Amino acid sequence: MDGPGRDPTTFPPYYHEAYRSTVRRAPRQPLISVPHTLSEITGPGPALSAMGAQDSDLTTNMGTGGEAIGERIIVTGRVLDDHAMPESGALIEIWQANAAGRYRHRVDDHRAPLDPHFLGYGRCTTNNDGVYRFITIRPGAYPWQNHPNAWRPAHIHFSVFGPSWVSRLITQMYFPGDPLLPLDPIFNSVPTDAARARLIATYAHDVTQEGYALGFRFDVILRGPNATPFEPFATTHHARR
Amino acid sequence: MTSRDLTPSQTAGPFFHSGLLRDPLNTLTTGQTQGERIRLEGYVYDGDRTGVSDALVEIWQANAAGRYRHPADLRPVPLDPAFVGFGRAGTDEHGFYAFETIKPGPVPFDTHTTQAPHIGVCVSARGLLDHLRTRVYFDDERANSDDPVLGLVPEPRRPTLLARRRTVEGQTVYRFDIILQGDQETVFFEL
């Protein structure tokens, strides 16, 4: 019942020198592999998605009555488990810079304007087919201090709660054809071309709405607990009756 | 589909607060919650023993009776209608975090073995390309010596997983520092 752990062809190493903030924050001791017990195969996802209010239109959810400035986009996709089965009720929270590349955050000192009508945060839960959908604006690139003339490619941060503690994921979605991608140490911390490609949304003309917004598709594949993990607990329960 | 198709992780970066901490979630209890009230608090430190001021600490735990609020926990142990078991806190400028919660009950390891009371912890931050997982155990629990997961940890490193109990103005406080790197580096788990 040992977990599959972090596949080194998919997940970035904690220590990635080109991304300077990892140097004093990455653990140096090896991770210790633990089996999936009830503490790992449960998780807050189901309870959180039952409580979570839908707040999926970032172009208006600042609540000012005005609309965010920028190129309006629809970001949609499916959340699946590692057997390609849809995860219904997954909670997705996103956050992003505005169209000028500025976050509504006290430590963001980039000299770009805040948008009075853009909060930069949204949340929703997946439906029975595992589908989520956000309306937002395309975020801008922005400079950061990692190295000379460093610019983050446009991205949207994703936080996902699937059904278990094992399936928790925080990641970033990028846009196709962005010339900054080959230069970005965070994107390139992902070790293989194939895995990096899974972080890039695809332009989806079938999602694009005429006269309204461009469509992008981004699927998220979560780790699941190992095979039939809670069977022993259910069996115990019945055997005691 | 294989594990090779999973979506890779990326750092939460420094700007997650307005999104992930808009609604405070560091008090897990209400007046009706059953169990021993505790405060779980500590600092997140980097390899220079500087407080990490932009970390996100998330916890997941069973209720006082040892039941998880989750469809996979099918045991005949009561749920507490006034307790979910999830908490989320950001660190302050000194790297400090705190939760108001209850001490969880023991939960099974397998059909024959019980785990000592513990709280699952997930740490995200700028500079962490994936979250880190650890567990809080309680230093005054005798069951720690038989815990099968603590047993997987080399003995000299086990103290990094023990929250230290003290009483402050009548309240039980457990202190649990998370040291990302260096001497006394916290044990992190691969699930």
C-alpha cells in the first residue's frame, strides 16, 4: 500500500537552482514514503465543495458593477483521476494578475496599474462530468527579481482539492505560444517536455463564444489513493456487526 | 492512464493571499465542537532559520472521536456536526501561524493497528515547487511509541514531528515549528 510518490518525470524537484527561492527553502533530506491510511485517503475536498459558493466570473466578481479590463477569456476543462475518471465536486480556486500584469496584493510593487474592477480570484466546483468553467481576462506577463530581465509568462494559479488528501494539487496554467515559456525557471522546473506540455492550455474554438470571449481548455489530472484503499475499514465495520 | 499523465505541480508563489485566504479558516471550532480545545501554533523557517512570511499552512484532522468527515470513513464512530477538520492559515511577517482546533482522536492504520492522534499538514509557499506534507503528533501521547508511521522515521528525526504542549493563560497550546531546510529539518512525507 505504499504510495506511488512523486513521479520524477512529472513533478519538479524541490531544489531547482535556477529558481532562486528554492535554494533556502527546499528540504535537503529525502522525503519519507508513507502508506495511504485513512488519514491520506480522506481529505477536506468533499466537505469544502459542499460549502463552497460558486464565484466563477472574475470579470465581474469584484462587485463594483463594472467589468474588468482586458481580453475576456473562458477557461474550462475537466478534473480527472489517474484512471481518467471524472472527479465531481472538486473545488478549484484560481488567482491571477490583471491584464497589466499586476496582482491585487500588498507586496506586488510592479509599476503597472491596478484595475478597480478586477479582484483576480475565483472559485468553483466541478459538475458530475468533472467539468469546471471560469470567465476571466487574460493575465499579463510581469517582471520578477529572480534574474536579470526576468519576466513570468502569463499564467493562472490553480489550487485543486480532489476527493483525498493525496490528491491536493497547486499548479499554474500557461498559454499556448507564449515566447516567455522557454525562459521561465518555474515552468522549466518541470522535468520533461511531455509534463510541461500538460501545463499549457489549448486554444479551443468550440469553447470560444461568438462576439464574447476566447476559449481555452485545461484539464487537470489528480493523483488518487491506491487501489480500493478504504475496503479494509468498511470490512472491519461490517465484520463487527 | 498512468502516473506519467498527472498534472505537474507549480509553486503557489507569493500572491495567493487574496485568493486562498480571503475567508479566514484558522478557527476550526465553534462553541458546540466536542473535544479538548487546543491552539496549534508555530513558525515556518527556511534554511537560514529566517521566518517564511509567505507560507500557506493547511491542516486536515479527525474529530475528537477519531472520525474523518469524509465518505471513505465508514466506521461506526460519531461525526461531530460542529467540526469539519480542515484549516488554512497564512504565516505572518515573522513566519508565525496558528490554528484554534481540538485534539483529534486516534484513527486506524489497518484492521489491526491504530495510529496515534495526529494532524495532517500541507505547506505551500513561494520557492516550494510542490507542497510539502508532514504530520503533527503530540508530545504527551503515549501511543506515539507504537505509531506505525512514526516508526518509519529514523529515531533521531522523530522529534521534528512532535508538537510541544504547554499551558498559556489556561489554554492548551501545542507548538509545532516547520523547518524547511537545515539542522532539525522537519520530516516531510511522500504520499
